[in-house]
Amino acid sequence: MKKLFAVLFSAFLMQNLMAQFHTLNIPQSSPEVQETQKLGVTTITINYSSPSVKGRDVWNNSNIIPQNGNPIAWRAGANMNTTITFSTDVLVEGQVLKAGTYGFHVIPKGNTYTLLFAHNNNQWGSYYLDLDKDITLSVEVTSVESPFSEQMDFEFLDRTENSLVIGLEWDKRRLPFKVEVDLNKTTVESFRSELRGINTYHWQAWNDAANWCLTHNTNLEEALEWANRSINGGYGGFAADKNLRNLGTKIRLLKKLNKTTELEATKTEAKNLYATANEANGFGVFLMRNGFYQDAYAYNKEKFQQYPDAWFLQLNRGLSQYFLGNKKAAIKDIKKVMKSAPKQFHNRLKEIINEVESGKYSL
């Protein structure tokens, strides 16, 4: 059998080599496919050639998919071996796999399949795959039924913030394997790298990186440094941009880190910063959402005096009083708003009054 296989393969190889003397772009029966999916900041790319079922029993025909690794593993496609690339370290079925490109091969064992990730990733098929020397990781998975797929392909399924399932699908069968990333670690490392490039000149990048860490409760001390960089700029103050957005990020970080003295100073700095009526509206709501109700009341009161035609600032003043426990004053303010607010807001203002009266209002 091995001798016959060697002869057949040699004949195939000679035929293929003879066909490669030109570079014409000729349609292939198993065309090349590239699938890419982002998982957090991790890029997953699968390159493969996609064969068709063509009425065959592909999973049980050993001439199409060798069984039990006899005589070789399956290349998980056609032509060159399938490759899968991870831009960061990942877990595959709970096992660590370093960033890189791997040849992807499969050994069927009944309903169980061994998935092989080979650092030797540039092979024609699996003919010369060395199971002892070339394999970085092997995992066992169980196949499941799936909707019929004439062409073999890979699907990205069940995606969450830090995990997904990759399914090799062909005919009515799927080989699923789970891929996970350390979302916080990979994202923070990515930020550190990117903030040294062109993004170093953009205050928004520093602020967004700090905000992401705050939202995910990770790397908070460094995130505070990034917020300060957004505010104060780089060397010599280059690209500095102090504004209510990055000051707001800094305020939330200082609150999270229990840095009380610096927190109070930063709130004062933000409240004294020039703001348009719309910017003041946003910052007044920000103060309420973050529980700084006394600050919010004083700020909204001052800004409404500065912009007396901005009805939404009077609304904010009333809501600040509600959060301070003064329902009567809150309702009085909100009812006054009805006289100056556009009619399309009146129904919502009536709802707010009812919610304040019943104590059920929330931002």
C-alpha cells in the first residue's frame, strides 16, 4: 500500500510540476479562501483551499479524508496545507498556543478528531508532516452535525468579548474548537505599542485607552498616566488638549483609585473650564451619573445662569436636586422647563415629573 501510494503521489507531483511553467490565473476546482476575524485586539486568519462535496461521502471516503492518520493526516482542505494565524497568544481548547502561523491538520478517529497545529506551516498537503517534530499543539474534539455545506469552509461562532468557536464545516459535519484570549493583557499590550506610534500625537487615543482600562477595571494606575498624557500632551506639552472628556476620564479613574485629594482638585479644574451650553449639559449629566450630586447642582445652577435660554441646564439643575433628596424643588424646576422646552420634549418631561414624584427616576 505504501509503495502504491508513493508511486501515485510521484505521478501526481510530476504532473503538477509540469503544469507550473506559467503563471496564468486559472480558475481552480478548490479555490483559495482567506477568512479573518478579530477577537478583542487579536486577529485570527485562516488560509485554505476549499474543496466541494460533489455527491461524495467525504467524511468516510479515505481517499478524500485519510482515516486514523493512515497513511497521513488530512490537510483540512485541498492543495497546500491549511494555515491559521494568531496575532497574539491564545488558548485553544484550554491549551496555550503562542502567536504565530501554524499548519492545520486533522486526524479522524471515528467521531473524535485530533486537531494538529504545526509550526512547520508551509507544506504541500500533509505528505511530509512529521508528527514527532512538527507539531506544536494537538487537541481532541468531537464532531457535531451542521447544515449541509457543499464547499468546505470555516465559520466563527459563539463569539464573546474574549472567546469564540471556530468550526470547520463540510457536508453535514462540523469540527468545532474553542479559541480564547486574555483580553485585558492583549489589549493593554496593544495600547502600549500603538501609543508609541502615530497615535502618540492624538489626545483621543490616550483618552480612549485610559477609558477602556477604566471600563474593564484593569491597569488603572497606568490608565491614569494615559489620561494625564491626553490632557497635558507629550514632550514640551506637544499635542496637549485639556477638555471635559479627558478630565471626565481622569475624574472617574481618581474616584476608582480612591485618590480623594487629586479628585477634588480635578473636579474643580473641570468645573472651571470654559464650556458651551451643550458641553455643560454633558458634563452636568456626567457629574450626576457618577454620584457627584452636590457638584452637579452647583455646576448646573451656575451654567443655567450663564446660558438662561438653555432649558436643558435648568432640567439638570432640577434633577440634581432630586438626587440630593429635594423632590419638591426638583419638580418645581422641571415644571418651569415645560415653558421653554420644545413641544416634542413635553411628553418626556411629564414622564420625568411622574418618575421624580414616585422616586423611580434614574439616568
